[in-house]
Amino acid sequence: MKKTALRLLNFILLPVFAAVLGAVLLTAVYMLPAGKIHLHVSESVETLEREGDYPTVPGIFETRTQLDNLTDCLMLYKALYRGKGTPLSDAMNIPSYYVKGTDREVDLLKMNLEPAQNKKLTIMNYARYWHGYLLFLKPALLFFNYMEIRGLLAIFQLSLLAVTALLLYRRCGAAGLLPLLGAVLVINPFAAALSLQYTCTYVIALLGAASIAWLGGRTRWLPYIFLCIGVLEAFFDLLTYPLVSLGLPLGVYLMVRGRSDEPGSGLTGSLFLRELCSIAGFSVLWVFGYGSMWALKWLTGSLILRRNVLADAMNAVAFRTGGEYANLDLSIKNAININMWHIKGSVLTVFLLLTLVTWTVILFLRIRKHTLRIDAAGALCAAALGFFPIVWFAVLRNHSVIHNYFTYKNLAVSVLAFPLFLYRLFPGNSRP
């Protein structure tokens, strides 16, 4: 009983500690000198002007390579702002200069570079988000411009993906790599590397997946891992495709637990209720970490800034979950359909065919060796994971329709669930 109470207390205190630490670190980066940041942002304007708000990287299916330079401009001028308040108030407000009616975000970026030349500028605060990305973006801009930061992101993300794949292969074999491959194809690593906006969730999801692949499916740290993932997602991300940061680690957990050489797993109906409860419990912890970190920003912002940040956030929540917008069809059906449209194409077809061919070979070999087993209960857990994005789109249908050009990446969870379903349905040794 005491251990349970202590664990619950830890779950509650962890987001509080993270919020305090986040506020302190954001305050610290607002003390950085602005000169070099101004120089490197200035060097970045030409690239952003040339590419436009939503450029696409040449590829097989261009909607999956669409970047969000518009939000990247916002992130850059938030990092650029030198501030007229205290570092703490600026860290809570996340201010920048703004002119109503500006057509392009890159024009706002240029105005923030030379605010003295425009007398119509007002201050725009964005206090309901943490903007945790500034912990890395502001220091990076002391040394690098936008294009150089993209290059560094590409190297870091590729290295992290390679480490995650290696850890997963060592735990689950080649078949265990298929769910990761499916998720990465939907997210598109090229788009993630070239867009600051898409980076945070992708990196957090890979870190979570790598941690679980490294520690295994029975570590006592799993609840804390999922809680921390939710906290980090709320702190760093600007509400892009957060569900991937839950779905990919959950998928890896189910793969690690699905190995026949993992004690107590791999038998028909084995641990079904325990696994189902684990999935539900880890999801609840992620939601708690995610939601509490948001709430702590609104509450601390209200207290420090002495204005009602919470009311502004509640209005945004009400709008994102069902508000009307520009005569768009914001029904649940349309939210699902418009996001599904983005993943139709040859890339996904090739992946599904690859999955089926791979598993046909695996099953043939297992039948020949008389090692074929069926775990329907484990497969049902994997199938349940595939419906998570549908629930997400239903709850956040406004956001999922308006920003469908990146919210569809949440469907990476559904795509990874297909090979995961086969992996759990036919459990075997880590290398078939």
C-alpha cells in the first residue's frame, strides 16, 4: 500500500518538477545575447522566402513531403524577440512583434528583424504553449542559420532512427522492424528533418521507442517512461501529431512483450488482460503527463503574468474540439476521411505488400520447422492500437480538419499496427 501511494505521489510530482524546471530553463535562454541570433535569422530569410509557406520535397507522393515553413517562421521570430519584459515574463508570454493583416509569415519574420522601421507593430503573446523547442533553437541560432540547423537535425534524426532500429532488431529480429518502417514512412523522415515544426514529436517518439527496446517489456520504469513522454510532448510540441509519441512506444512495448523467448509470453490467450490493462494504464499515464503539463503552463502563466491565460487556453480547447471554422465540414467522418486521404499511394501499397511477403516467408519457415503458434489475444491488443488515431480525430476534429496536412501523421500508429498485428498473431523467436 505504501509503495502504491509513493508511486502515485511520484506520478503527480513529476509533471510539477518538469514544469518548474522548464520555466527555469526557458528563463535562462531568454538571457542569451540577441546579436548572433539576429544575424543567423537574417541569413535564413532568403531560404524561407524562396521556398514559401508550404513547400514540398520532390518525392513519390508529395503530400507526405509537405513542410510547414509558416510555423518555422513563427518559431524563428519567437526565438529572435529580444524582449522588453523580464526573462521570466518573456519565458511565460513567448512574445513577438505582429502586424494585423500581414499575408505571409516570412514578412512577419522580416518585421521582427527590423521592428524600429514599422510603427504599426504590436506585441503578440503566445502564452498557452510552453514553446519548449526554444531551449534548443535559441542556443542553436547563436552558431547556425536555418539551413545549417536543418542539416544538423537530419544527422541527429538519422542517427536516432538507426539506434532505435538496431535496438529493436536485437530484441525482435527483422520482422520487428516492419512496424517501425511503416510509422517512419507515414511521418516521412525527410520532411521531419527539414521542418522544425515536425521535429519534436518525431524525436520524442523515437527516444521513447528506443528506451523501451533497450530496457525490455518488463522493466519497472515503463510507467515513468510513458509519463515522461507525455510531459515532453506537451512541453516541446506545438500540437502537430502528438499521438505518435504514444503509439510508437506502445507498439514497441507490444513487440518486445510478444517474443516467445520473453518469459510468460507467446501462448494463446497469454497475459491478455494484463497486456490490455498495461496498454490502458500506459495510455492514461501519457494523457496525464500531457494534460497536466499543459494545465501547469496555463496556471503558472496566469500566476506569473497576472492575467487569465487559463481562459484563453480553454477557449482554444473548445474551438479545437468542435468550433466552426470558415464553413469547413468539421464532422468526425470528414476529419477521418481527409486525414486518410494523405496516406493513400504507392509508398504505402509497397509497404503493405512487403509486410505480406515477409510474413508469408516467415510462416512458411515456421510451418516447416513445426514452430508455428497463434496468439489471438496479443493480436487483438495490437489491433486496438490501430484505432487510436480514429479516436484522436473524433475528439480533435476541428484541428484534424484545419491542419490535416500534418495531423494525418497520427495515422502512423494505424499503419504500424498492421505488421504489429501479424507479429503478435504469430509469435515466434526473435529471429524467425
